[in-house]
Amino acid sequence: MEDRQINLAIARIEYPRSIALFPEWESSFRVIDYCNCWDCIGPIIEREGINLTVDKANNTWIAWLWSEDGRNIEARAASTTKSAALCFLKMKGVEI
């Protein structure tokens, strides 16, 4: 997924009423950059208990958490913020 798609998918989850009221956001959503901004994704990381670790062998960041049903949900990306954003979407059942 491209950053813009990830950002919009998270915005749909976090702000469903706003997206419904302003459908034009879907074509040009750039307001919140969850993939690259700690101030945007940080509150979600804390709220959801997303863990971050580095995989030095593959030069990637791993974001992971335990779901309520006991599954380990994990996502990997080149940055901490993007891996956390992808992990959040996986937790919410979004296909990535």
C-alpha cells in the first residue's frame, strides 16, 4: 500500500463521520500523515499497545501486538511510523 492509501484507511477508522461528511477527502487526503509523523501515529501506538522493534538483519522495523483473541499481529516496514500504521490496519482487519 502507498502512504496515501494507508493514511486514508486509518482516517476512515479514526474519523468515520468526518469522511462521510467530506467525501472529497478521499481523493486528496493529506491532512494526517500516519506513515511519517510521530505526532499522528504516536497516540494510536500508545492507545493500542503497539510494540516496535528493529530487525537489523533485514534493516526493517517490526510493529506487533497481541490481539484480543490471542493472535500475534505483525507488520514490517522501513520506518517505525509506517510499520505501526500497517500493524494498526492489520489489527482492524484491513487488507494490506
